[in-house]
Amino acid sequence: MASAESTVPEPPPRPRLKLGVGAAVTLGLVVLSAAVGWGILRGQASPTESIPVGASDSGAAVAESAALYVHVLGEVAKPGLYILDPQARLVDALAAAGGTLETADLQAVNLARPLSDGEQIVVPVRGATSDGGGAPAPPADDRIDLNTADQAALETLPRIGPALAQRILEWREENGRFRAVEDLLAVPGIGEKLLAGIQEKVRV
């Protein structure tokens, strides 16, 4: 008599399980690729920041050892404070300030000289005197003007006493302005020798 129990063969592995594992692997590779791609894109979108030469100090933070702060004034298009490369020269500072104006005296500045941190650069106008190397101011003229001097001033001249000083004033009142220093020879008591001693100390 046949036994009631019979051996039931085990079912083969369900193919959908294999399919599910394969899909998971594929999905993992897709996610990994996406993550790598996103990292690359982020790296391309965020390059290392740098401050351009001539940028204003508004919002620009640069290590002091890596930049020069210079103040540009005078005959330039955009006077102001600028941050420059440590190796910058004066020509770079003027370029950062928008260049010079037509009235700038470029002979008064050395475009090739190196700059120092905290420096103030003043570009003078043509024909004006300045500390930056413009034309020197004329020396002070301390000579006595024969047409405006009073008796006390005339008496400070060598060998000019009260009497001669008075004669000079009288001559001026009678004849008008002195037109040349040599006109003093027309004043009684003044000769060639006395004139030679005071000629460099008076003017008209």
C-alpha cells in the first residue's frame, strides 16, 4: 500500500529574486555615478576665488602678506583705495584707477617704480608744483622793492642811511616808479660804487 506521504520536489528559485538583485546592483551603480557626476559639477561651479588687481576693498578680504593697499589720488579717472598684487608697480595702480586724465603730468611720476603697502599716490596736474616730483617752487625773493619800500626798509641796505633813504623816497615821489635798479644813479649821493654794493639786494 502506497504511503500517504509523498516527496514534493522543491520549487526552483524564483527568477524575480534574481531580477530584484540585478536591479538593485544596477540602481546602486546609477546612484554612485550620479553622486560622482554631481561632485564633479560642484567642483566646476565653485573654482577657487581670487581678487582681481584693482578691486576695491569693499567686501574683499585678502591676507595682508598677499596684497598691497594703495590710495590713488590726483589726475586719474577713478581716485580711491585699491588692492594690488604684491609685485605691482605704479603703472598698475594708475591702471586700476581707470588710467590718467589728459591733464596729468606723467613726467612727475615714475611709472616703473615698485609700490609699498599703505602708500598714497598723487598724480599732479601739468604745470602744478607738488611733493610728488613736480616743478620746484621758485625761491623766496627777499630783495627790497624800490617802488614800495618805506624809509625803514631802505635803511637796511648797505651804506644807505636816513638821508639817502629819504632822497630815494623823494626821487620816487617826483619822478614816479623806478624802471630799473640803475635808476638809483639819478638819486643824489648814489654813485656806481654804492650801486654795486646794493644792486643784488633791490629790485623794481
